[in-house]
Amino acid sequence: MIDFDPGTAAPTKETGQRNGGDLVVETLEALGAKTVFGIPGQHALGLFDAMGRGNLHFVSSRVENNSAFAADGYSRATGEVGVLFLSTGPGALTSLAGLQEAYATGVPMVVVASQIPLEGLGARRKGMLHQLDDQKASAANVTKSQRLIQHASGIPSAIQDAWTEAISSPQGPVWIEIPQNVLLDPIVVPPVEDALAEAFDNPPRVELVREAVKWLTTAERPAIIAGGGTRRGRAEKSLLSIAEQLRAPVICTPGGNGAFPWNHELSLQSWIEDRYMTDVLEDADVLIVIGSSLGEVTSNYFTFAPRGRIIQIDAEPRVLESNRPGLGIRADAGQALAALDEALTEALAEAGAADATRRDWHGTSPEDVVKDALAKVKARLESQDLAKELKFMADIREAVPADMQTFWDMTISAYWGWSCWDAREGQFHSAQGAGGLGYGFPAAIGGAVGLETTGKPGRVLAVSGDGSSMYSISELATAKQHNIPVTWLIVDDGGYGILREYMVGAFGKATATELARPDFVKLAESFGVPARRVSPEEVGDALKASFAADGPNVVVVETLLKMFGPTHLDD
């Protein structure tokens, strides 16, 4: 091993002595970690030296923000904790936008950042490389909690506690930082043999479940909004049971996409931004909102004005009643819906079959309400000259295997996907939590690595625009280096397409939305990654061929897609 002088970080001698870095690696392995994302850095070298003696698989990104996105994608694809190693100062700070997405979406991650040596801490200006006044304070807005470990013996317990917090609902990233000398100094702490992290229990209060059942058993027009918390809480089975017992129409938010069967007779799918859907939800006399704040997109840009009562279930207490008053139930979505399902089953059985199936949407059955709303949305879209966009999305959907996971950047294709993508047996992932650019490709890299690590087929699809792709273009090197099975679809419209559309709609012209960009095919090939340029009509066949190949590949489509008309602006 190479040892370092904590003050200068200059190599001194080889020893066989374990150090703090070994404790980090041993604890993570004991907790079940298999893969770590990140980039080496001077103060973090103790971590990377220790990984050489352990069994963790390391995926080295090219930009720390993309490392954070990759750890996020790994967690979403597998349901496991994403692990991220960061270097001090600039490296740590560069990751923050990626961590904002994980924090906003509730993705469990353990982030281990290095720090300057102990004697430099405390906002003293000693002139140490990468020194910040308070590094962990920088992460306070984008992580659940932050810990500074000041002695090696505290490493195993701190990581175990962080892991527990990350997986406890509301889930999210947890920040740990360890000074350089704590990572490098020899230790007397024995090797970590076991570590246990179990999520804290977060059940619903009994009286709240009882009250919710009272509302629902007397409701004539119940409806359900399934947000991202439904998926994070693995509540899909209970959601289906509740919806069928109540005969309640269900709509999924972008984060909840896939929580309810797309073609079910009660499924309003994910057309959450359409006024026809808003009308249905407003007409519900009891609305169950699961794992959603009823925020900007879910409320059709705050035009949603429900006339009935709201039951809101969320693990994050700050979400409850943040936009609309209602019966707030702070609980993990999985536990809450399981309890509600059981109590509802008993109450409806006592009420009798006739009352249990009584649903009246002004003389129309809920199933017909759903069918009618979907037909109106279809007719609205067909009236807007969107044939190219509808076919483009349909061709992608037809090409993607039913069980493939997809990762979408903030681009026009993704905005379409939020509403029209049927996840089938796969999973739909996007950056709808924080809305930052550059998520799709690095998250897909992490997702593919995670799926292969857990013994599943690793091929995934990433979708980006030309603008968002430039945020993560360097990760072509990562994909090539690790031969990661990611197909990256880049839809090139010559600029920030959605911003162009917004500006033209608002001001009559667009400013600063047009971009010089590379030849994406040649650029990918320069990394050794196969790429092809195809017309919109050829995208389906091109994707199918790319999915059958080995390793990473790129498909570029040059086309200008439009968004469907925003209904929240209708008079």
C-alpha cells in the first residue's frame, strides 16, 4: 500500500497496515454494497487504495455530477442503495446538482466525500488545497443529513447509520465526509465482520386509516393520483386492490409512471397535464393522493381546483397539505396502502356487495368516465398536427422490449414520455424531481451496471436532446471503458428545443436557444462507440438493431419535435 503524509499527501513508504479507508470499504461490503461510482481525488486516495484490497466494483465517471446521476440510476434500477465516492472541494461541489435530483425524487444513496486533514477544519484559512469553510454545509440542501467523521473508530457506525437513514422513508441521499488523515492513518480497529441496516418503521396512524376508510366507503366518485412515492414504497399491489375495490379511476404522475397497469379499465394513464384529466380529478368527491405534493406538473400547473375532499399520503411530512388542505397521513406509501387496503376490504365486506360497488359519476360508470376521458385526450392530440410526434413515440415504444428500463433527460421526448409512455414490465425513469439537464445517459449507465450486478439483462435505453446530451457527453468514455450495455438515443433539434418553444409561445421569438453542436456520430465513434444517424421514420429499426448489439451504442435522429398544446393556458 502507498502511505501518505497527511499534511502533504506525498507518498512515503509501503506498509501492510490497514487504514480508515479499509473500514469504509469493509463496512459498505458488509451492508451489501457491490458497486461504487465516483472519481479519485487527492484527499480521497485512502478510499481508492482500500478498494484495491476489497471486492467493490468501481465505475469511474468523467464528471462528479454524472457520478451522482449514475449512483441514482443504479439505485432506481435495482432498488438497492447507490454509493458515491467524492473528492474534496471542487469534486464534492460538482456533484450537488445530481444529488438534488436524488433528494427531490427520494433515491437512497450513501455519499462518502473526503475532507482536508483535521487540522485544517473549522473555517481557518490555512491555504490547503480544495479547502472550504464548511463543505458539508454545501450539501445541506440536497441530502437528508450530513456527518463529519473525525476518528477512524467512528467510521463503521457512521456508515451503518447513514445507510439506515438512506433507506428509511422518506428515502434519500445521506452525506458523510472523512478527513484525509483519518482515511490514511494506520488503525487498530479490527476488520468489520458484519453490519446491519434496517429501515425505520413508518406506518400510518390507526385513527387516520379509520377516518380515510369512512370517507371512501361513502364516496360516490373516488379517484386516485399515484405519485413517485407509490413506486418507492413498492405499493403497486395494494394500489391495484384499492382501486378495484373502490372502482376508482387512477392517474399516475411522471414519477409514478408504471405504478398502475397502463391498459386497466380504471387507468387514466399519465395524461396528468391534460385539462380533460384535470376535470375528472376535480369532480372526484374523495381524492387519494399518494406520494405526491400536488405540485406544478401534477396540478396541471396549479390550475387544479378539487371540489371534493383529499386524502394525502406521503412519507415526507413537509409535503402534506403543502398545496391543498386534506387528511394528511404521514407514512411510507407501501405500509399506508397495505393498511388502507386491509381496512377497506373489511369495511366494504360489512357494507355488503351492493354498497361496495355503488359508484355514480353523474349517471356514468367510472369505467366509462375513464374511457371517455382517454378518448377526449386522443381527439385533442389528433387535432393538433402531431402525427409525427405520436408516431415517433409509438415507434420507440414498439422497439423497446417490454421489460427494458428507460432513462429520460429533460427534453421534448421525455415530456411526451411523462404523459404517453407505457412502462409495461420495465421501469420509466426521468429527472422530474429537480429537472436538471444531463440525467439520462449517466443514470442509464448506472442502471445498466446495477442490473448486470444483480444478474439481470443490463441493456437499457437513454433518451436525450442535443442540448442535454452535451452535459454528459464525456461519459461515452465511461461507457466504453466498462463496456456498458447502454443504447443512447440523441434527438438533435439544434438547440434547447423546449425552451425555444416556450419563448416563441410567450414572446414571439426565441433568444439564446440555438446551439452549435458536434457531429454526434463522429464524436461517439471517436470514443470507440458505434453510432448511426437515422431519420425519424427509421428510429424503431435502428433501436432494435442497437439493442441486439454488445456494449454501448448511439442512435442520432435529427428532427424538430413539438409539444402538445398546454391545456393549463386554455380559457
